[in-house]
Amino acid sequence: QHSKIQKDMHVSSSRVGGFYWIAALLLGFLIINLADAEEIVDKDSTCSSTNEDGECQWEEVESPSSCTLYLAESSIPGAGLGIFTAIDRIEGDIIGNGDVIIPIVDFDYHMKADYKFNSVYHFDPTSNYVWDGREFNLQYETAFVHTGLAAFAPGLDCAINCHLGLLNVDKSEPRYDTSNLHRSTDPGAGAFTPYHNSSTIVTHFIPAGGELFKSYGDEYFLSRKKLELVPVWEDYPQAEEFVGLFNKMWDDHLAHLPPQLVADLWELVQGFPLRSRLFNALPRNMDEFEQVILDGVRAILQPAYTRDMPYLQEHGRCVDHIKSDTSTLRQAGRGAFAIRGLEKGEIVTGSPLIWYPNGDYFKMYQGNWTSQQDPPDIQNQIHSQILMNYCWTHPESSLFICPYGPGVQYINHNKTLANVKVKWAEHGQMGHNSEILQKHPENMFPIANPGLTLDFVATRDIAPGEELFMDYGDAWEKAWERHTAEWNAKASLSLNYQSARDWSMENPNAVLRTVDEQIDDPYPEHFTFRCLKEIGAYELTSEEAIGLWDVRTVGLPCSIQQRKEEDGEHRYIVHFLPDADYEHGLEELELGPDENGQLWWLETDWIVREAIKVVDAPYTTDLHLSHAFRHPIGFPDDLFPQAWKGYRTAGIW
């Protein structure tokens, strides 16, 4: 017996005043009990199977013959577009075909070059579309891993919304693959992001038609005033606890009163004048109250965030026609391939857009990137963010337009073999507002998402497994031809280059040389050592050290001071070294000056090899090659709005 409830009851206004004292006592009782509740555990973050190291194992499944994933208007009012599943999904399923992850490195540092160094810019188009770079193991691209690294994930990670009461999917670490391009011989080195195939993994059952939700974290909601009453994650299990205590109190202490009182009291609880995030997570009526008692809060939320298939088929876009694999074009890296046959005129995928006023947002300037104590030299641009290569522009405008639909970023250029083109979506479909195409851009900034959608359409019949290509335009093709012709002269000094990442993969247990040994036998300049900061507090076993190196673990810079062999294994004494980001780790350790009285360091006891990593120094991977190819995709002239032509602006906003 879960509750003593009679359905379809209503409150009598003549008795409301008399119930307030009961409601007040009840609320006090429940709040006290909630304060004493046990710590909440995220039950949805578990996985169904693990390997011998305790890591989650996700099984890839064969692609079905019909569409299983749609991009459509979100079930959250005002949230734009969202991703919906067309089939039931169970925990452990992999959804979609893997997204590219595009690092955005030291954005704040380079953007402030356009102002006085300590000034604040006002408009960052990607601010609502990026993740912490450590979530995707990008941390060694910058010296400022805690403040200078964002991950732009066009595809599912950009399109999936967040409802903290219905979290049902999570992201995974992307694969790192440069397609075996070498900076000494391949002009494609550094021209595309090597981070790809970041999968979306189901963490909780999703019914067919259900919208996918990932966690943005509580801070996303706590830091936005317009979301001040939206429940955060802990409010939903607390709401279940609240309902359970309410029901238990009734059964234990008030069962002798008329059953209608429970409905009356619950309506008083719902009408409590002081609203809060927790109150907004509570069931709204007695039908929902009973359902929460039986099945939890998710049961009352799910129906409102599920769309029927006819709606998705008519108003949405299928977004699982594309999978990625190694491109047939050697220098292109990854490519897009058709999962199933596509007919001429069929929409391959759809994509919403974000836009930038100009290309200054991609610029990277000369400066001391590793310390960032002084402003960069705005007169000396030496590189551009890799994101530029995934955005579109037109020669008669300074606008940059960046599609972020699933699969779009894998479609490469081939003017001869192009089998896909773009067109604007119909007005009203997929949130597309064709009136924007008639407006001058200066009337719309600063808005990152203008409410526009591009459809990618097959220009001929496409066979299953065939690679998809587009025409990036004559300007892009000429820039690439010029780049390849000049590559050899710029890359001639890189013949013996091997990344520290590749070296570590080939030599996972290599004996590491001490600082004294490195005088005569140095490592390449781009090799650097990182050590687990936990080794400064206690001795780790090899197994413990391996377990601590998770995706987000950065470690601290260190140097190898001594080495010894013990029971067939090598152990080391290291010094922790300072770097620009040291306040995010070394403040927890006891420090002292080195023998020169200049650096700060901590000498450890003998530690296991697994507590040390050899990684690429910041700004030394192919992405940071000063001569790596950078050029935006050309926006088709016949689609580029006349109202946007002639729009030119410079600087950041």
C-alpha cells in the first residue's frame, strides 16, 4: 500500500485556511528529514559491463536500414533544436556515429589582444556550445588546461540539450588519429582536428521518440538568472525523497483523517508562496504524486519530452545517414560515408548554424603563450584556430558561418566528385527563419545562433558506403593548391619528428632518463613529463597510478631526478616543477625553493613508472604548426543573402 489517495479530488476553499498550520508542520518535518538524507548517488552514471580494469565496455552495433535518429524542435520550450531517438535505447547503446572534437585554444588570451589586455570582450559565439577540453582529453594542447581550453563538438554534443531530471546519455573520450600524416611530407598535417569519433552512450533507458539529454552541470543553470528556478540535478532525487516522506508521514501519523486531506495538503504544498528549484521538481498533482511513489520522478517527466514518429518524420531531419571513416583523399584525414542508399534530392542531414561577425575571432597572435603575462602582439598574427577550417564565409562579407549538425564536419571537398550540396531549409522547418536572410547582420548581433538551418542534399543517387563530397569553392581550392606547392620547403626540418603521444604508445614501459643522463642523451624538445600530484602525498602502486590517469587528469610538470631498479621494476624520484597553470595543482602540496632558490619544487619518494607520463609540450602538436593549412569553406554565392553582402566589420565585440 503506497498511499491512501482518492483521485480527482479538489480543495475546498472554506478549509484552506485551516490547513495551513498542518502544511507548515509537514513542510518543516520534510525539510528536516531531507537535510538528514544520505548522500545522493548518480545511479544513471553506471554501465552495464566492465573489463578487468573496471572500465566501461560499450558494444558497437550494426547500423540499421532505416533512420534511428532525428534532429527536430526540442521538447524544452525555447531550447531550439534537439536530438530524438526513433527506437528504444537501453543502457550501454551507442547513439550516432561519432563526432569530431575541435579544440579552441587560449581564446581569451588572443581575443583580449584586440582590447587593452585586461579588458573584457562581450561576444563569444561558441560560449553556449563548448565543453571543458579536459572532458575530451585535449589537455596537452595548451599550457592553461584549466582556463585556456574549450572543446567545440559539432554534431550530437552541440545539439543535445540538458534536462537534469532526465539525463539519459553521456559522452566518451574521442579517438586520436592523424591518419598517419607526417609533418615532413604531408601538407594535410595539422589541417584537420585529430580528435574524432566521440561517441554518445546511453546511460538510462530512452523510449522511442524520447529526446536525448546530457548533463551541462549544475553551474550552467546556477549561473544564468533566467534559469534561476530550473531544478538542478540533486533536486530531482530530493523531490522523490520529499514525496516519500510526505507519503510515509501520512501513513504513519495521519491515516485516521479523511483521505481527501492528502490531496488537499499536497495542493497546499504546491501553492507554497516561496518557490524554489526543489519545489519545481515536485509532482504537480495527485496523479503524478502516485506515479512518483511507484516509478520515480522520471516517470512523470518522460511523456512531456517524447515526440511521436509522424512528427519527427515530417518536421525533423534524419541525422544518422552518415558515418565517418578514413577518407579516400589521403590528405583529408577522416571522411563522411553514406550508411544507407540515398536518392537524388534526399536530405542527407540538416544543420543549425552559429556565426561570427568576422574572422578576427580565429586569430592567434605572437606572444609568450606559455606564461601569458604580457599581451600578445596584435600586429603579428602567426596562426589561426583550427575551427576556421570548419566554418564558411563569402568574399563579399566578413561573416563566418559555422554549421554544427551531426556528420557535417566530415564532408570533404572534391569539386569533380561532389555529390552533396546545401540549401536553406523551408521557412518554419527546423527552426529556420527565412526572414533573417533579408536582414542586415548588424541588426542581429550579438546573437550566436541566428535561427537558420542548412539542409545537405544529395545531388545524385548515392550508394551505401560511398564517400560524400562537396564543392568548397574556387577560393578554397586555389588556397589548397598554393599550400601544397609551398609545403616541402616549410616542412624540410621535420624528417625525424615523432610525437610524444606516438612514442608513448610504442614505448609504454620505457626506462626514463634522468636529468643528468639527458645532458648527453636528450629527449626531443617537444617531449615533457607529467606526474600524478597524488605521489606527493602517499606512495602509489602501479595499479593505483594507472587508475588515476583518467580522461580529465592532467598531472603536474616534473623532472626525473633519480632512477633505481627494484624487484625487476624501475622506480624514480622526481621534482614537481612550476608552470603557468600551477595554481590548479601545486597549492595542495608543500613547496620549497630549488637549489638555485628560483623555482618551486617538491621532491617525492621513490615512485612507480606508471605515475609518470611522457606527453607533447603545449603548442607543439601538428595543430600548432605555423604553416598548417587554414582556410574557411566558401559559402555558395547563389545561397548567400544579398542583404549580407557588403557587411564588413573588424575586431571582437
